[in-house]
Amino acid sequence: MNILFLTENFPPETNASATRVFERACYWAEWGHQVTVITCAPNFPGGKLFPGYRNRWRQVEQMSGIRVVRAKTFIAANEGLVLRTFDFLSFMVTGFLAGLRGPKPDVVVATSPQFFAAVAGWAIGKARRLPFVFELGDLWPASIAAVGVIESNNLALHWMEKLELFLYRQSASVVALTQAFKDNLVRRSIAADKVAVVLNGVDLARYAPRPRDLSLAEEWHLTGHFVVGYIGTHGMAHALGNVLNAAERLKDVPDLRFIFVGSGAERGALLAEAERRHIDNVVFIPPQPKDLMPRIWSLCDVALVHLKDRPAFAEVIPSKIFEAMGMGLPLLLAAPPGEASHIIDEERVGLCVAAENPEALATAVMQLKTDADARRGYAEASLAAAPRHTREVQAREMMAVLEKVVRGEGSAAGARAAT
């Protein structure tokens, strides 16, 4: 099959959508499919070009058997609304134009969270008479309303929601990353048999248990410490100020450290707040290359997953859950009860606490720190669960949806539903 895939983020960027699209496409290429990814010059989240790249109208490279076409865009840091919207809109236009060139594919796919990429995918499908598949990585624009970037009664939000529903209806199939996303669409009158649920996963070829990296531990002054690690975007959706509050409550525990690894719109404010309040048990590690991430995970005794206390975030499953499973780590989830907590509880891989409750988070950290037997049990369960949530499984299930669409059957029935 010849697949054309649109995503604004792609390696060497390391955020969740970039990693998901790349690792899954590697399997498709390995299985003999032709995969072309249309993206932009890597700059996320800081809005600065990665070394070796320029913001040209068209750049083509090969990456692990994947043909990568990078289109020129307006570049903005992942913060604020106006400039980021220009960024999204520019990719919608240049991504569409890039998709009109080259041999005709069998199917065009576009992924959210920002759905202007999906607009480009739909338009390419219309222009080239191709079936269009919408991968629903996040319920955008609901998620931007949930973090307060835009008011829920805003007229622009109202029109974005109309566009969102239009794209769902126009697609041959929607591939949702969680069952809650599918339920949300069905409640809004999208046909259930059009929506496949294909859960996120981990690439076990890249993530596996390993001893703590002693050189990194020494570099970041973590030797001999119990480490709770948050690895990922420091954004408005993650409410990481709550982690600072919990860490402050535990500042007298001498061998305890929290690490924040990554970047995002809130990172600067978190750094400043930790310094202002002299919260010395939090270590901020800058963003790291993707191939270094298993070494970073090895520093952690517990993997922390943290989300803002809003109903919209009960519907998401952060991909770092599966990476932590692959590393054989106990998990600590602070989020609204929902899809993610269901997995943690069902797989028995860790503890769940209320979102944005620093006392509950601090108590859970100390519970995990002092109970080595429980920690060991969670780690063993985590490693055992990982093969049920692999990127290869995800690649096969999504490929089944694409093949069904290309055959003209349209319905997403047959893809594994989340339970």
C-alpha cells in the first residue's frame, strides 16, 4: 500500500505525536508498504530550528525507510494562541500543496491534536480523489478550552467545533486513540462503525529495563536518591505546579528527588517558581534526543504521569504510560479518573491519585518510596503488561483500518476496541 501521512510533528522532534507516527510508520515500511510523511522543519516545542535543518519550501529525506517531505511553515514556539494558530494554518496550506505532488497514493491520513493538519489531509483527498482517514490523537479544540487558552463560549471555538465535526463526517474512517474519544464522537452523532479504537503503545525494540545509568545519575546529582520522574511536555494540560507543591511538602526527605525532563510552555515558569520557593529536590533536565530516552528513564524509580483536573483529560491516555511499562517501572498517575486510571488499575502497575491534589501526590510518593515490595510488584506487572500495548500491535491494527478503507468498505469495524 502507498500511504500519504500528514503530521506537523516528526523526528527529530520527540513529542508524543512525532514518536507515535514515526515508530508506527517504521513497521509499515518494514512490511513493504510505501510511506510518505508530510511534515515541517523540526522546531517543536521551542520554535527554533533543529541543527542541520532550514525552513525551506521543500526538503526531502529518507528516514528508516520512510520518505519524509518537509514543507515551509510559519514557525512559532509552543506557547500563546495567535502565533501558534498562524503556525497551524501555514502547515495546513503548505502541507496541502506538498500533498498534491508525487505519485498518487492509495490513502491519505492526517493526525491531530491540531486538526488543521486534518483539513489539509481532507483537501488532498478531495483534490486527488483519495480516501481520507483522520487519526484522532486529541479532542482538539476541546482540549484547548480545558486548559483555559480560549473560553468555552467563544465564537471561534464554536466554529472550530463545527469544522471538527465536518472532518469526522467527511473522513472514510476515524482512528481514535482511546475508547473515550470514540464515545465522545458517537454522542455527537458520528456513526459508531466509522470510528476505530487503536490504543497507543510502546516500541519494545527501543524500551526495555536497564540498570540506572551511573554517568547520567552523577551528572544530574541523582546518585543514591529515590527518583520520581516526569518525562514529557511541560504544558498547560499537565498542571506541573502541583508537583512542585508536592515536592515542597517532601523537601525534608534527604534522598528523594523529582526530575522534570523536557520542555514546553510552562517550563520557564516552573523553573522560576522552584527557584523562588527554594524547592531544591526538583531537578530540571533539558529536552533530550529520542535515542537517549531509555537512559533517562533508567534514572527513575517511579514514572510520574500528571494531568490537569479537567473532565477532558479523563479521556486521554498519555503515551508515557506505555514507555514506562516497557522500561518495567512502577507508575504514579495524578489525573482525573478515566481512561488512563483504568489501565493503571486493570494492569495493576501502580497508584492513581486525585488530580491537582499535592497532599495526595506526596503521600503516594512516600508510599512507593517506603514499600519496596509493592514497588517491585508494580514493576513486574508493568513489564508483563508492556507486550499487550506495543507499537507493533498498534501498527497492525491501524493498517487493518487503512486496508479496509482502501477496499472501499469504509467502516472501521474490526479494529480492536479499547476495554
